[in-house]
Amino acid sequence: MHKSAHILVLDPDPLNRVVLQNTLEETYLVTLSSSPEQALTQLQGTRIDLIIMDNQQLGEEAEAFLQTLKANPETVQLPVIVISASASFLDEAQSLQQGAVDYITKPFNPNIVKARVKIHLGIKQRSDQLSQQALIDGITSLPNRRALDKTLAMYWRQCASGVRPLAVFVLGVDHFERYNKLFGHARGDECLYKIAQVVAGIINNMDGFTARYDGGRFVALLRDISEVEAQEVAEAIHMAVAALAIRHPESPTCAHVTVSAGICYTKADFARAHRDPLDLAATALNDARERQQKAVLSVV
């Protein structure tokens, strides 16, 4: 049976954990955690949709745990339902002020818990859908610049912590302004969409990330590749776009649409800000165009 959502139950009391598991596991995938430290570890490697925790059992750790969730961009929107033996309005208000979305008192009715969980999962699902739409470029259906910034920051942290190489590509459609002027913006949008699918197809097959940057530019991110492989990827993208054979009579360099690439390759120096390699790759793209080369690689 397919479980509709994943719920993390955080409670030091094993009996309480089992009771909540038995209440929810028919409909949801349930993960049990006995401490905030264990819960935070589980959150790093697993997609969790909602947390249920007993704040009285956790004591002072409950507030610290909620603060940790709210301080992390990846968990700030994660709904937390507090279950407590306290019926005090002050305790309930305090939990809600600390970031919980709901407060259920013990002894609880299983049907009430199920109903509250269903409500908050529905709210989260609608919120996730809206957030996802806000991260998609309307012309190319690729992630947009906002999504790019979030993903680049995540990749940068991951590569910095393991000293793993990261290649940042800025890909530009050559003489795109002339194409738009000649054929109009509708044809220009169609051109961008076709190129976006080609670029995303190549990068996604390598477990990378592709986004619309601005105008006629795209950004691709690839981890754990060599400098030579980065140049080969740029060449593959150039050839794949050329193979589309999109006519461009106004191009001074080619009769069809082409792309150039600037690449920033980082393998050791992660002391800089995560947006720096993006700027360096954009500069490398300008260099490639000035030199009339398919790609320029900048290594930092």
C-alpha cells in the first residue's frame, strides 16, 4: 500500500512512540525518534512531511529543537504538532509561539490525531505546490533564478564539506537579441524552450541541475567531474544545440542558433561566497564570445 506522507514521531517514551505509530501507520509512513539529535540526523537523509513531538517529555530540549528547525531554510516550513499532557492555555500558546502549528492534549483520541494530521498535511501540500510553482520559469519550464540560488548554495555547502569539485556553467544563446528582433518574442520563447530541453537532458543524465538564468542564458551545475569532463559537457551541449538546426539568418557567426559556455571549476578553494563561481562563469562566457570559442574554463 502506498503511504501518502512521511511522519516523524519524536518522543523519548517508547510506549508513546508505539501508540502514535499504531495510530498513523495504516495511512502514513512513520519514523520513530527518541531524541532531538536523532531526529535532526533523520531529517538530513529523509524527506519528512510532518513532525509530532511530545514537548513535556523533551522538556527544555523541545524549544531548542523547534528553534533549530526554524533556523534551517530546508526545515523552516516543516509543520510540527505538539502533543502534551498539559492542558494549560499558557503552555499551548508558548508551543505555538515557538513554531508549532497545532497542540493536542493527552489523553488524545486517535481520530482527532488523524484528523489534525490530515489537515496540516493538506495545508503543507498546497503550500509546497505554490512554492514549487514560484521556482519554475514560465517560458522554459526549468527552475528559475530563485531556485538556482537555493540549489547553488546547497551544492556549494556539500562540495565544500567534502572538498568535492563543482563545475558551474553559464550557457548563453549567441546573438539572441538579433534572433528576437528578427522573428519576434514568441519565436524567441520557442527557441529558448527547445534549447532548455536539450541542456536539461544532458545535465540531468549526469545528476546535475539546470536553470534559466536570464534572457538567453542558462546555468548548469555538476558535481564530481574533472576539468576535462566539464569541457566535454560544454562541447556536447554546443553540438546538441547545433543539431536542432534552428535557423538564425542574422547571426554573424553561423546560419543556425548556437550557444557558448563559460565554466567556473572549483576543486579546492571554497572560501569564497557561493555566488562567486557564478560571476566567474559569466565572465568566462564573455571571454568565450570575445575569442569566438565554444567554451572557456576558469579554474579556482
